[in-house]
Amino acid sequence: MVKSERYTVQTHECIRCGKCEAACTAKAIQKGG
């Protein structure tokens, strides 16, 4: 997995950046939002 500057691993949140949106959304769901 590639770390995106728009993806904050610490909070498991992601700003819509298109190519990582789906992955971040999945992680957000897994983490409970």
C-alpha cells in the first residue's frame, strides 16, 4: 500500500482524492467511520 499525503493513517481518515477514495472509504468503514 502506498501512503498518500491525503490519507492520514493516524486518524484513518481520507480526503476524496479519487484514486484512494475507495480504499480510504473501506478503511473508514472497517474502523467504524
